[in-house]
Amino acid sequence: MKILLTGGAGFIGSAVVRQLIRETDSEVVNVDKLTYAGNLASLAEARHDPRHHFEQVDICDASEVARVFEEHRPDAVMHLAAESHVDRSIDGPGEFINTNVVGTFTLLHAARAYWSKLEGGSRHQFRFHHISTDEVYGSLGATGYFTEETPYDPRSPYSASKASSDHLVRPGTTPTACRPW
């Protein structure tokens, strides 16, 4: 299996990359813009493995994202890339809207175009996994946990942009439902 993973030089993304390389036979196409949160040193364990392919690409760059899909031909996408940190989003919300909303849209659009060219089993088995944050649900109430039924209640530009990206992905939970893209 070949997995295209966005945000793979970030804290969580790099842990996922390391685990995939260490514990599976999968190839990993690691797409990261390398902003303030990206750290190539966190990939040291996987960096030179022949199953790890690093692409320094901004997910908002439609032509580069399309190139990555066509060149690497992934079987699945794990979308972890995001601008994060509530305080940063309050000081500069524009970058959060751009990366978290426009970037997710760009990635979905490229994945849909790529998926539409796949045939047979490859088309049926292709998956797009979008990783969100609990911040989209607001403050944890008296129950002590969130569930799938917890209503969205974003309270910062960060959580609002992540909630927006969640809503972009939801209509496309299957590639056939993704026709608007």
C-alpha cells in the first residue's frame, strides 16, 4: 500500500510516518510545507528508508498537489496537515483559513480528480482519511468526553477552520459522494 500523508513533518504526522515505516510494509509519500511546525529531524528514523518519499509541497498549490498524486499514485490519503495552535490563530487567522480550509479543498479536489481516473479495484479501495481535532467541539462539558453526536462549537479561528474542513470532507465520505469536487 502507498499512503500519501500530509503534514508528515509535524509532531503527530512524523509519529505516524515513523510508525508506518517501522511497523508496516507500506510506502509513505510525506507531503509537508515545512512551516514553523515541520521538523525534518523528527523524521530521522524514517528519512532514508526507501519506502519514505518526502515532498516539500504546500497543499494549497493545486498544480503541485496534482503532480504528487500523478507521480506517486497513492492507494490512500491521510490528511493531517493543518495550521494549529489557538493563540496563533487569534493573532493571524488568515493563514488558518488558507491552509485548513483552502488546502483541504485543494487536496480533496486533487484526490477526486485522481480517483476518477482509477479503475476497478483501485478505485473501489482508494481511501481519503481526514484527521480533525477535538477543538471543533468547544469546551469539554460535564460529560467528560465528546461523542459522534456532540455538536460542533468552535471557539477560535483555529477550531472554526478545522470545523470548516471537516464539513468540506463530510459530503465526500465516499468518492462517489464527492462529485461536486
